[in-house]
Amino acid sequence: MTIAERTRSEPDLSPLFEPLTIRGVTVPNRLAMAPMTRSFCPDNLPGDDVVGYYQRRAEGETGLVVTEAIGTDHPAAVGDTGLGEANLPLFRGQDTIDAWARVVKAVHPTGAKIIPQLWHQGPMRMPNADAPAFSPSGLYGDPEKAADYYVEKAKIMAAADMPLPTDEEIADVVDGFGRAAAQAMAAGFDGLALHGAHGYLIDSFLWRETNRRADRWGGDAVARTTFAVEVVKACRRAIGEDKPLLFRFSQWKQQDFRARLADTPHALEAILGPLSDAGVDLFDASVRYFNTPAFPDVSNLSLAGWAKKLTGKLSGAVGGIGFSKGMYDTMSSSSGGANNMPILLQRFAAGEFDLVSIGRALLHDPHWIRKARRGENLPAFDPESLTRLT
């Protein structure tokens, strides 16, 4: 193929390589590495292999690296989720700060920025004798609605004893997020991301199926944001006014791919509005396919587009970018490339979102972004990438 032919056939990705300022931090381009759990942290700490893993993605022209989810110091924050996941990282003090500081120091010379994603698994955690799973109303959801590959594990989680947490216990979990955020700043991270999606703890407070409390932590859609709002405020206090705070949310849950956090734009605004006011700078809208209309009866706008429209804050798109299958459809089979970059660029040019998060493509090839910019051939996704750090 000649240069002229390649120019005509390949989409122009240059708009995605413009810098983006999020609060007081400027990232060099609009392409981020999506947070992906890897389970390569023995003793809950990243080692040399994890340092190299993130460094290679930054060297491959990723503008913003968002780490795998890192747990807080709450006893039930992380554990086995039934997918064979172990060796999960968590913030637990100076050893954590020192370990993640090595990752940050490896990424920064490339020009990329790096932020950690904080999480608490909540009800999405296999039974553990040391600390029961934590859910606002002691509920997992309906395990029969889980995906086929996950339904047996879901039944075990749903049947586990999850005591109804007290007001004091919930407040302590909020404080744990604040402590983790402070440790992230001590490690030198450029900002913070919160995992408020996929049925994990923050999302379980937002979702009416798992939050049926009648106290200050539950009620209508706005009242159900109280926990998330308090977490955002605690993290904002810890990271200061100059660092960006990203918030991932989703309609779907691992308990139920067809679940909906909000059925209308008005209902979504009731949830995102308080979070925006509390200090969120960018809403990371997690969907299985980035261009799926969030409310098809209203418009063709994606979930990221609605988040930006309703809050006036920045938003990020993620889900199936560059591939023909969604993430959960490639856990046991490969996925070839898909020509969805023109669609992505069209929606980006329309101002629908500001940041684009790449997941599986970067899992498979640390230089995927650089190759995409150069118009090089891009490999299909190999599910073996899930089992190794490349």
C-alpha cells in the first residue's frame, strides 16, 4: 500500500492526540489505558513485572494510564471474586506507597500521566471467614440473572451471609477511601479514579436492587448517591483541589448485564448531578460497546454523551474500541479488529466525549496506540493475554 493509499483508507487519528487538561493536570493526548484487574500483585504489592507492564504502555504513547483497581484498607475490600482472581493490590501503608511510587517513577519519564483506580468489591466477593462481603442492604442481587459463565459463582455469593452494615461501619469504609487517596498522593500519582460501576460497592449503593435502606444511605435515586458523594468528598479532601478525580459508572452490573442504573436521562441526572457537585471532574461511562445509545427512545447519544450533557463535566468513552466483540465475549475466544474508529472519531468530533479508554487492545499489545496512530496493522485480541503480563 502506498502512502497516498494508506492516507485515504486509514482514519485520521490526529484529533485524539491533542492534549487534555483535567482540572490542574494536562495529559498529552486523549487516549487512556482503561483500568483492568490483572492479579499479578503477590502480597497485595506491585513488583518489577508490574512496573514494566505499565511503563511499556506509557512508552507506547498512552496519554493517561489508569491502573488496575487497588483496594482500600477495609478488611472486606478485596478478595476472590469467583473468577480465579487473587494477588490483588491494596493500599495499606508505607509499603504500598513505596511500591506504587516505583510504578509512577517508571511512567513519568515517558510524558504520560498515571492515576490509580480505587475500589471496594462490596457484594462482588466470594465468602471469606475473616471478613464477610459488604453490601448496603446485605444483598447481592438475583444470581439467576448473571451471565452463563458466572452464574454458579453468583449463586455462592448471593447465598453468603452479608450482615446489614451499621451507619458507623459505612462511615469507616468512606474514611478508608480517603486514606487510600492520601497514600496515592504520597506515591506521586497525578490524580485519582474511583470504581463506581459493575456492581461493586459504590455501585451497589447507587443501584436500587442492592440498596433498600431507609436511613440516610438509601431511599430515592438522589438519596442513594449519599455514599458515593461522601466517598468523592473524602477523596477530594485527600488529593486537594488541583488533582483530577475520575468516576467510572455503568448501567450494567456483573450480577445482571441487562440492569439499568437509570431508565431516563432525568433519572441519570439525579445520580450524576450530586457526584458532579461533590467534586468529580470526568465521568468514565463504562458500556460494553462505546457507541450504544443510552436511551434509544430519546436519541442516539451514548452514555458518555449523556454524562457530559447532563453534568457539564468531561466524559470518557470505553467499550469495544477497535474490536468486533465486547470484553466478556472474548474471555474464551479471540476478537478480530473492527472498523469502528471512524465512528469513534465522528462522535469525538461532535463533542460527545473527551477521553477514549483502550482496554483489551493495550492488554494484548503495549504499543497499540502508537501503531494505530501510524496506521500499522493491528493484531486480533488473543485471550491468552489475560493470563500474562506482556
